[in-house]
Amino acid sequence: AQSVTQLDSHVSVSEGTPVLLRCNYSSSYSPSLFWYVQHPNKGLQLLLKYTSAATLVKGINGFEAEFKKSETSFHLTKPSAHMSDAAEYFCVVTLGGATNKLIFGTGTLLAVQP
Amino acid sequence: NAGVTQTPKFQVLKTGQSMTLQCAQDMNHEYMSWYRQDPGMGLRLIHYSVGAGITDQGEVPNGYNVSRSTTEDFPLRLLSAAPSQTSVYFCASSPGTRFQPQHFGDGTRLSIL
């Protein structure tokens, strides 16, 4: 069965320092993986997606993620945090087959300190 | 381009009342779904639809009904509201394949007293 584990529920960084949000997945299929961001009182916005092309995926706002099959990981990184990055981040895997059902991680709340 | 539109944005209900959460998309997407978001639990799938006239249950369907009479609309009905249904509800749509990201509405914040 497919599942997603976000290893940290809260991460706090200082502005200008690197960001690392960790995600491990379990999938019986070759997975499609996504990172979404949710700002307060807003819906979810796609940051980036992995669909079996390049293993290093670049997204919006300077974020990127690397798919590592051997480690079943899809960690999200950014070289330098900005105050506007403060939000909740969700790692998501798509189930295989004919449907487009998503399995969400429980989220990582990123705080950025000035 | 409106994307996915959810109404209302906020709602307070009494236990036992019924209501319909509206969701509309203008992108001609085949796939639509409803999720609920609760603290510490991520988003959980309630119901989904792969096209007009076709719906199926997700992870937490009890207490909710859906229908899909048109491609654009996918309403979610609470039959008899319970306090356990207090949550934030999100509607999403996508072109239909598992490689395509889903587009989310801004959510409906529902409180059941």
C-alpha cells in the first residue's frame, strides 16, 4: 500500500539559511510524488512534481526536491529561506491505477525567524 | 480564470442540520475530489469523481454524499451534521491522469455545534 511519512511536524530556520523538509514514501508502483504548500487560510498550491523523469526536480520559489529510489525519499530543499516561505508543506504520493487519488503526509509547519 | 471555486467560505451548523458545499471548476477537468483537513492528519479523501455521472468513495465517506451531473460541478452534501464533521473542506480538480497535479480551492471552514 502507498503511504507518505513526513519526518518533522515542525521546522524552524532563520531567514537566509537552508531549508530541508523530509519525506519518505512507500509505494507498490513507480510513484508520482508532489510537494504542496499551504499558506494560512488558503488552499494548497503545487510547488513541484516528480513523474519518473529527472530525479532532481525544480519547483517554484527556489524550491527543489530529489527523488532517491534507494532511500524511498523525496526531501524538499531551498538554499536560502525567506520570510514568505513560512507555511505548511505537504508531501503527496499518487496511487497507481486508473484513479488520481492522492495520499497526503501529515504536513510540516515551517517557521522562518528574522 | 477562476480555477476551482468553493462556496461558502465559512459556515456554522447545528447538529442534525444538512447542507451542501459547492465546488465548481472552469478548466474542463475530468477528475474532481473532496478532502477534509484536520489538525495533524493531513488531507483525507472523502469522495471523488473521474467524470460526469461517475463517483466513488474515498477514505472517509461516511456521512457525506456527492453527485456529478456536469463536468464543472461537484457538490458535497452533509446529510445530518455531527460535531465530528467540523473541519476544513477542500475541493480539487485535475485533468485526470495520475501524473497531473491537482488544483485546489481555497476551502470551506465548517463548524458543527
